[in-house]
Amino acid sequence: MDRKKESEKFQKRIEEQASWLEKWRKKGISWEKVMIIGAIGWMIVLPMVLGGYLGNYLDKHYKMEDGMLSWTITFIVLGLFVALYSVWRVFFYKK
């Protein structure tokens, strides 16, 4: 008898979660949209972070004499341009 009650509780909990998921699907949330936003985020962040690390390495090992040029900022901005180009190329470029 105790097992039957546990089984009914478990089934009720699963049905509640399934109804919650159905509610969200009807409201229009699509996991594909969430995945696309995540992909865009990685496509933007990764080149900028790598550019920051490369620029920091160059700043530590190869100082300019006048000190006016920061490799870190230069490569972060370059990473931003690479990121925006890659997002444009993947999502908006029509062949």
C-alpha cells in the first residue's frame, strides 16, 4: 500500500512538471531561441577574452618605449570586431 502511495505521488509530481512545461511552450518560449542566444554570447565573448589574454601577454613581454600603445585594449577591440563579423557571417549573411 505504501508503495502505491509513493507511486501516485511521483506520478502527480511528473504531471505537474509536464503541465508547467506545456504552459511555457504555449507561451512561446522556445529552447532553440535560448540556444541561439547562448551561441551568440559565446561567439562574442570568446574572441574578446582571447584578445585580452594575448594583449596582456604582449604588454608584459614587449613594452613600447613611449608607453602609448596598449596591446590589451587593441586586441580586445580587434576581438570585438572579429566577434561581430562572425555573428554577422553566421546569422545574417545571405549567399
